[in-house]
Amino acid sequence: LRADFGPESDIDLLVEFDERARHTLFDMGRMERELESLFGREVDLIERARIEQSDNYLRRKSIFQLVETIYAA
């Protein structure tokens, strides 16, 4: 967690799916809502591939410097 994380902070989750996995934007929204219910706070869910493909180098660098794996399967 970042030093500025507090009671009102949201949780940013970077996810990576198996290349064979198929899901829609509706599925991603449902996953966000389920995670918000679980954590009791707002969740921003984004796929790792979207960050990797971003044209914004500084954003990519910033995100990947802060990434911490909390679960891997």
C-alpha cells in the first residue's frame, strides 16, 4: 500500500487473465462490483495488457514500479 492510503482510498487492482480466457466489459464491471462488496470500498480493475499497450510511457512506468503481486495462480 502507498503511504497516502487511507480509509477513503480506493483499491487499484491490476489483473492478468489467461490468454484463453474470454470476458466482456460487462464481466469486468461485475467483477469490480463483487470486489467492492468484498473490500467495502471502491475498486478500479484494469487488465495488465491494457497498461502494457498504453502509449503513455510515464503512466506505464509509474504503475509497474508500484505493482505488488498479491496472488498468482
